[in-house]
Amino acid sequence: MPEPYNGPFKTRDEAFAHPEVRRIYQAMHESPHRGVGDAENLRLLERACEAAGVQLGAYDLRVLRWLASWEAEMCVVVAGLVARAGICANGSSAQMPRAATSLTTSL
């Protein structure tokens, strides 16, 4: 998979193998606290929206919080959809910024 990679994803396994998903699951595994996955998923989704130039309202953020409660592989697919739509809207051929390598640091 080229880095950074934002899809399209052909299978759940392909999304599950994404470096951002692996990083989120590792953070969950290493933390003694609950909710780490939701917080990391939310950051992923917010960064994707920010990178695509999507302005978020209060209800938008509420929906992102709900989405963040799903598996990381679901969130990386949604983040990839947002990123690809942002690329199309901006007329750019660039991939998502390399942030936490693919979606993590600068999104």
C-alpha cells in the first residue's frame, strides 16, 4: 500500500491493515484507560475533515463522535472518503498529508 493511502479500500482486511488502524489498535492495547480508541478515531476523523477544508458544526461533531465509537477500520474508510472528496473538490492530485503516517500527524 503506498503511503499515505486513503483508499479506495476493496475489503475490510485492506482497511484493517492500514497503518493508522494498526496505530490506533496499538494505542488501545497499550493504554490502561478505556475510550482510547474512540478518542483516536475522533482525532482521525477530525483531521481528515480539517485537511479537506470541511467546516464542522456542533451536530457534525456529534455525528463524528458517534462514528468514532465504531471500529478503527470503519473510521479510516470514512476518513479516506472525506480526504478523497476533498482532493476532488480542491482539484488537487495530492494524497492526504503524511501525518501519523497517512492520516495521523498533520490531518
